[in-house]
Amino acid sequence: MRHTFVFFILALLLLIQPVTASAMTLYYDETAHEYNEKPITMIVNGETVNFDMPPVILNERTLIPVRGLFEKLGAVIEWDGAAGMVKIVSNDTTILLWTNNQTASVNGQSVQMDVAPKIINDRMMIPVRFVSERLGYQVGWDGNTSTVTITGTTLPVINRISYADGQGTVTADGEIKKYEHFVLQENGETRIVLDLSGTKLGYAGNPVTVSGSQVKGVRWSQYQTNPYIT
């Protein structure tokens, strides 16, 4: 009975211990770093995704191996080892990321990231939130369980904007389900603003200048990315 009692006490102590990660050594920037964060769980559209190299947190941002997740979501991944660059293509979105460089290229436009991609333990690790949101997915984080959730389908991409004969036209590769418009007075000018919710801007054409019309010009931008509004 004495041994049985001790066994149950030890089992109880094990159950109440906080869950921590086993110590892991990360090799990057030509240095070994001890890593002791809790394991990170990745859930994509309700399904747990496993990697050959576990996700890690650097500078309060989650980095994951470039392959596995985004290929599972249908993206095409190309790695250029000589340039230290990875190319991610999904529908009409092309993202270029360089090792140890916080500037990314999204459809040819430079965008700053909070953390740079790194080669860690011989794996190219990239910021999951930055890439996922640029591809049109919603990203969630549960700090209590160290769980990243990625949900949604690819958003429609706007691939052409034009104006002719008093009519503006927006063309996308999918259905635009929600939009709103309003009038904005600014610097003595009247602007008609059209917000297209849940859309990504893939069109990089030059601003349209209109002559012989009450409309002086047409401009566009990716107003925000969380959630997406063009």
C-alpha cells in the first residue's frame, strides 16, 4: 500500500505540472540558441498540421517551415538557395521572401514585416501570419494553448480596374459579396469611395486619368488586410 500511495502522489504531481517544451537547440545566424517555449499547434480549417521542423517563436512572431502548410493550401513554392529567396504563388498573389530580410515583395510591391525569415536548423522558416493574411486567410492565436488557427478560402483577387464612358469597372477572379460606398470631402475635392470587403488587390496598373468628364481620376489601394478591404 505504501508504494501504491507514493505512485499516485507522483502521478498527481506530474498531472499538475505546466506543459513546457523540451529544451531544443536552434541553429541560425551562425549561432546556437537554446529554445524553451511551449510547443505550437497549427490548425488549418479545423485540421491539425504537423511539420518536420516544429514552428518556433522569434521576436513574438511565429515562424513555420515554408513547405507543408502553404503547399497544403494549394500554393506553389519555389526555393532559390543561391539568393536565399523563397517564392510563394497562390492564384494571383506572388510573395517573395529573403532570408534575414524584413522587406518582402507582394505582387511586385515592397512590404515590411515584423520579423525576417530565417534559416533555422537547415529549414527556411517564414512568418505564418504575414504570409497567410497576404494570401487571404484569417489567422488566430490562442496564447493559453499556443495554438495558431488558419481559416478561410482564397479571397477573390481584383485583377483589373478601368474607367470609360462615365462608367468604372472592377474585374475580379471571384465573386465580390460585400461592398459599400460613400462620399468624402477632402482638400476641396469630392471623392466617391468604394470599399470592396473581402478582396485582395492584384492589379498594379497606373492610376487612370480621365479627360472631358466630371471625374478627374480613378485610384485604388489595399486599404487594409485584416480583414481585407480594397
